[in-house]
Amino acid sequence: MVGAFARNELSGSIPHQIGSLTKLTYLNLVGNKLYGSIPHQIGSLTKLTYLDVSHNQLTSSIPHQIGTHRELNSLNPSSNYLIGSIPSSLSCLTELTSLNLRRNQNNGSIPQKIGYMKDLVYLNLDNSFISGKIPSQLINLKRLKRLGFSNNSLSGLYTFPLVLNLDVLVLFIMLGYVFAHLWKKIKIQLANSTTAKKNGDLFSIWDFDGKLAFEDILSAIEDFDIKYCIGSGGYGIAYRALLPTGKVVAVKKLHGSE
């Protein structure tokens, strides 16, 4: 049995007689002008899997009888004027995957038993008056993907449990390989830059050290080894030298200097 009455300009309070609809599995009253309290008789709807009374003008507290809805998957009383603490009976909703209490006037602390709601994927407590420490039991919510605590007076830290599937693991390995490759290139560039600063630029008159340049050339052609010869002429022999800076130069050794 389904009750879908979203955005129908309904006004007044939710009737207590709603508790007689024991076969109701879906109830959507979002976006109306309902006021008053959420009747505790709603706890009789034990087959309910979806309950949304958000964006109304409901007051009073969340009835603890909601904890009897053991088959409930989604509970959303957000954007109302609900007061009081979050009932610990919500921890009995072990099938719940989505709990949205944002934009209310709930106070008190987050029940520690919230850690029992192990199927919870979405939890939003934004913009309320909740205080105290963030319960460490939240670490038990292994399936939790979205969590909202903003604009409250909470203290402490919460770390999402790290659960890696195969796709995420492969992605991390690929990213690690890419970063390792980039770091290797950066190290080579830094080494070349250091060598260039040490040896100077052969073609720059502002950064020229004749002694170092001569030593680099001799080292590059292994003291005029014939394997580096690229030609000979009437005045001498030409050699090809690869300098530490990566530049290639041609050097001629005159016959008169032999």
C-alpha cells in the first residue's frame, strides 16, 4: 500500500488514525503545509519502508516509536521545526540506508548506538543544534558514503573507514606509476640543471669557464679518441663531443699541436 501526497498543499496535522493503515509500505508527505507533531501512532506502520515528511512545519520531537519500523530503508523528516534529542531507538532501524535530519532544531548529542545502523549509506545532520562529541561508533558504518555535520556544535574527528575495491586499487597503482615516472623525469632535469650550473654554458659569455669547458671536452672525447673523429683536413682533425649539458659541439685539434 502506497501513500504519495507530495506537494499537494495539504495543511493541518497528520491524523492519529494513520496508525490504522498497517499495510502501508510507502508514505510521502514532502512539501506540504503540515504542522503539529508526528503522531506516535505512526509506529504501528511496521511494514513501512519509506517515510518522507520533509519540508513541512512539523514541531515537537521525533517519536521514539519510529524505532519499531524494522523494514524502513529511508527516513526523512528534514526541513521542519522538530525539537528534542535524536531518539536512540533509531538505532533499531538496522535496514535503514538513508537518514536525513537536516534543518531542524534537534539538540543534544548524537546517540552512540548509531553505530548499530550498519547499512547506513547517507547520514545528514546539517544545520541543527546538535552538540557534544562525534561518537567513535560511527567507524562501524562501513557502507557510509555521505555524511553531513556542518553548522552544529560538535567536537572531535571522524575518519571514513578505508574500503578499497579492485577498481580503486588498480587506480591507485596506476597513479603511483605515473607519479613515479614524473618524479624520475624531474630528478633527471634537476641533475642536468645542477650539471649545467656547475660546468657553465659553453655558448654564454656571461657564464663561461674556459678550464671547465676544456675539461668537459677532453672527457667527452676521451682525450681525442679516434672513435669520436668526424673528419680531417689540412689543418687538423675534427671530433664530435657530447657535453654534460647535453649540447653537441665539434672540436678541431690542429696538426701543429700534436
